[in-house]
Amino acid sequence: MDVDIHRALGLTDEEAESIERLLGRAPNHLELALYAVMWSEHCSYKSSRIHLKRLPTEGEGVLVGPGENAGVIDAGGGVAVALRIESHNHPSAIEPYQGAATGVGGILRDIFTMGARPIAIMDPLRFGPPSDPRSRWIASGVISGISGYGNSVGVPTVGGEIVFDECYADNPLVNVLCCGVLPVDRLVLGRATGLGNLAVLLGSATGRDGIGGVSVLASAGFTGDEEIEAAKRPNVQVGDPYEEKRLIEACLQLLDEALVVGIQDLGGAGLACATSETASRGGVGMDVDVTAVPRREPGMEAWEVMTSESQERMLAIVTPEHVERVLEVCSKWEVRATVIGRVTDSGRLRILEGWDGEVLADVAASTLHEDAPLYDRPRRRPEEADRLSQDLPPTETDPGADLLRLIRDPSWVYRQYDHQLFLNTVVAPGADAALLRLRGPGVVPKDGRSRAIALSTDGNQRWCALDPRLGTSLTVAESALNVACVGARPVALVNCLNFGNPEHPEVMWQLSEAIDGMAEACRALSIPVIGGNVSLYNESRGRDIHPTPVVGTLGLVDDLERRPPVVGLTAGDDILLVQAPGTAPRCDGSRWAAEVHHHLGGRLAVADWAAHSRLIAWVAAEVSSGRPNGIHDVSDGGLAVALSEMAVASQVGYQVDLGEAPSAADLFGEAPSRVVLSVSPPERAAVQAGAAAAGLEATVIGRAGRDRLVVPGAYDLPLADVTRVWQEALPGSLALPGDA
């Protein structure tokens, strides 16, 4: 075997030898290319599968768990919800607009391949510091790419995150979550079955864009050499949202008419993945006529056709008697449809040059899908972990100035997104979680109840850098509480695990610890993990990013009787802090320590899982009761930031008493299991009594009103000044124009 070829394709010498043993011979170039993409980190999870098995994946209502294109939850009333999160980090670093746009396109296909109509997108984003020109360029391109694709395809972007940290310079994190709804009886899986059934390729023609995306981009870090990185741009896919919109409608009609027995999107590894995975899952084989694949570029070789990641393509498995109708439906929606393969009983994936032509590749389908390497890579606790745990943050604070440094309005980002498509959005971006009516075209609960779904995405690289296990568990705790703040009970979770180079033992230790932390929290809160994504090799210039597990939590509201309270204050209301007993916020790993003092160190607060579970249930019930006029969880930036966000959002000031000389921890410290409520005086007693009955502390800390933000002994700021800083912080730092 030519050593240079397999190494250039991203395969190790040991992996190349394994391929020869599986085949009983040396692979040809096409076969080697198939294994290279299918055994890539992105497709095979070869470094993470051994650890992911420790996550809890079963629970009430789980219809489909990890392993399919998306997880699916039974939401009641004959309606199901599909949920998936993916990363497009490396493509977005090379070509920000198309990298982010095709990330949206790919996640949409993951959802409608399950038979669900996509109804919402969320975008947790992380960039280098805005003082860095390249980071500003990446951020601008990514946000434009998400906006351009999502708005054009007609799916609302209803929330997300935007975080800036030096560790993401040159290696942004562009994670995209999508949620869809479907009648339970329309659920379909990505499996090929039925001897003689046909494989029909739907959608765009195949080009050279995206070739090697999973093996070239997703399995290596960044060098910092602009010429080298620019040379990777052809590996980034190019998206067409209008083609995707037609493809969505065509596929959903095919599923409504029960014309397909299995369907799979073409994302990472393209046709190589779609054909081998559907065959392997169904326990069958597949013959593929590579000459039948529509192409938009001349002279493409078979390996290019099979590994291209050109966008807006699906593979449907169709019985021969339904092919004519499938072609009619696709013609109606102006979607190209071509028979390119047929199901066999051989268990092998054969690539043919014409049905009666030369066999270009012949491999067992399962060897591409199920027999990928499984590594238990060395793990080692970082040497600096002990030093960080002992490096306590400073205590000095200039409260007013520090507050102004920590507040920023993300609305200039989400104003570029259409978040009201379908008119399902009840709680729009800017709240703790998004809330949407559970419905879509042709999808309505059969029991007549006004059901709703809540979505929240959360991550915290500072916490996880200090303690990946505890930091990840606290991230899950925060996300679950966020959906409760709009009245929902958390029922499922998906994850996007963004880590550095898995060949570094310290990174594998971080990943393993984070998975254990997630498993602990999910078991404690009875939240199953129904899917996810692992993104490794997030490094630049030899430096790994901070461990950044991002979670997306799905919550359900069984009967939406009223709009939940806003993140805001009502003049004359009492302000209540409700928390688990004995909660003690800490500045260790806090946003205040990082952004004001450029400090990362200390030990995180721990969660009382029993108390946190009670808080989630109590908050969801309290929101549904209609008693609070406003609610907000206390997270990044601590109590001072939470209160100020509520004040600015509602343009109502506050006066809060935190003692004679509030400390930095009192103002900006972070800890789990805390929420702030704005409650009218007549309702206060009932709210406090309910909290006490749930074993929670509910303390009146102040009163809402007037036009100033006042914490005696700490700060006294005009609301107008705080609002101005809040609105100008992000557009100013990124040098992007604000709304006209």
C-alpha cells in the first residue's frame, strides 16, 4: 500500500493495516477513500464511543435515542419531537459564511430525515476576543451565514449563545441545534431494507465542494498559517437554502404518502456514509451505479463522487412500484430524483461503473460503519489542574464599573434572524429559554391540548476548564432550570462535545470527566440523552480550546394556558431570590473573574441535586400559575447581572439590599439553583409559602421601581446609562453597524 496515500487521507498506518485484514487484500484508491471518511473522527467517533456509552439514553417517552440522525421524544397527543445538535467548527474557521450556513442546512436534514418538519433553530456560538480582527471577521461571517440560510429556508432561529474567549481565537465553535415536530406514525429511520428496493438520490447535483470535509477539516487543528488554512477552503461545502426548502417539502410529502421505507441525509462523508450506513443498519447490501449520480462538474472521479459533501441531498429507499410516484412528487417540487442503487442481500457495498460495468469497489458495508476503530486513548489529569484549583480569584471590586463591563445586549445578533416564522414562537430570543407552540403544518396534538416545547442551549468553558466533571454537571443543571423558567419540565437533552486534540492525554481526561459529569446530572434530574455530536481537534497554534460541552435541553408544557412571565421587573413588585438552602455563590471560575480580572482559577460551587430537582419543579409550576410578573435564572455574572438584565429589559429600576458592604461574591458570584422573581406584594406570601413547602429559600431582597439601579454600599446607577452601555457593548466591540 502507498503509505503517502493513506496518510494523506487521514488514516494511520495501523488503520491501513486493519483495512487490509478486513478485506483480505490491499484496498484500491476508491476503497481507501471510503474507509478514510467513514473511519474519520467525525463519522466513527473512534476516540469517544467508549466513553459515550456511559450516558443515560433511556427514559419515559424516548422513541429514538442516539445512533440515528436525530433523537425523538413522544410529546403526547400523537405528536413527537425530533431534536439534534451538530458542530461546524472547522469549516466556519476557514470560510465563516458557508461554514455556518451549511451547518444550518445539515442540521435541518438531520431533522426532516426522521419525518419531522423543522420548526426551530438555536445557535450557541463562541469566538475569539472581539479585539482580534480575524475573530471579528469570523463572527460577522458566521452570524450572516446562519441568518442567510435560516431566513431563506424558512425556519426560525429562536435563541442561542454568543461567547468571546481567547481560547477560541482561530478556532470558533459554531454549534447548531434544530427541533422538529411530526405525527408519531410518520417516524422513519435511516435503514435500507427489502431485497430489490431502489436507492433514489434526491436533491442537488454532486460537485467537488466539501470533498474530504470530515477527514481534512474535522480531524486536524489549525496551524495559524493563513496560506495553509486558505488552501482548505474547497473542503468547505456551499449551501443553497432554496434547494433545501424544496427538498424539505418533497421529502415530507414522500413520507406522508408512505412512499419510502428508509431515508438518510447526505452530510459528512456524502454518499459513502449514506449508502454504507443505511445498508449496515438494515443488515443488507447495496450496489451503487456511480455513473448515475448527477454531477455539476466534469471529470469527477468515482472517489470524488462518493466522498463529496455537496449539500441539499438525501438518499431514499423506495420499492420498485413506488418509484414512478416518487419521481412525480419530486418533479412537482422541482427536486432532482435519480435511481442510483439497489438493495441486495450480499451485505456488501459495491460501487459499479454502470449496472453491468466494472466493479470499482467491493467492501462489507458493516466494516465501514460498525468496524471502525475504537480507541481507549491515554488519559492524564493536566498538571496545571492542582495549581488552578488553588489559585483563588481576587476579591477587590469596583461594583458599578464592573457591572457595566459585564452587561451586553445580544439582540443585535438575533435581530438578524427571523424568529417568528410559523407564528409558533411564544417566548422569543432574549429569555432564559425559547418557548414554541407544539404544532406545524399538518401536525396538531390530537387531544386538543395547547402543548408547547421549550429549548435552551448552554455551555461554560470557564467552569469546565477548572473542573470538567463538575463544570459539565453544572451546565446541565443550568440548562434544565432555564426551560423551567418558561414553565416547562425538562424531558430530554442533546449534547455537542467540543474538545481539543484527542491525541493529548489531558484532552481525553477532560472529555471522559465531562461525560461522567453529564451522566451524573442527567441521572439525578431524570433527563435522558437522546443524541449528540463530538467535535475534536479544536486547537490552533498547538493550543487546545478549553473543554466546552454544550447541551441543548428540551422541555414540555402539557397545557399552555398563558404566556410565561418575561425577563423583567414590574414597578412596585417585590424582588425575591429563591434558591436551594445553603447556597453560597463563588467568584471561582466566574465571568466576573475572567472578564474583569482576567483570572481563571479556584473551585466551583457544587449542586445539591435533590434541591435542584425541587427548584426546577417548583419554578415550572410557579410560572404556570401566573403569579410571578418576571423571572430570570442567576447564572453568568451573578445576581447583579441578572437583576440588571431584568431592569434593562423592562426599563424598570430596582433597589436591592445585600447587606452593608456587599462582596464581589454577593454581587457577581456564581452558583447553581438560584432564580430571581418579580412578584406583586399581594402574591408574595403565596409564593414564599410554596417555596418553603418545596424546601427552598425565598427571600425578599428589594423592590422594583424608579429609574435607577441601586444596591446600597455597592452602586447607584441611572437606568438610562446602564441601558446605553448594554445596547452598545456588542456592536461597538465588533465594529458592526447597529440597526438603523
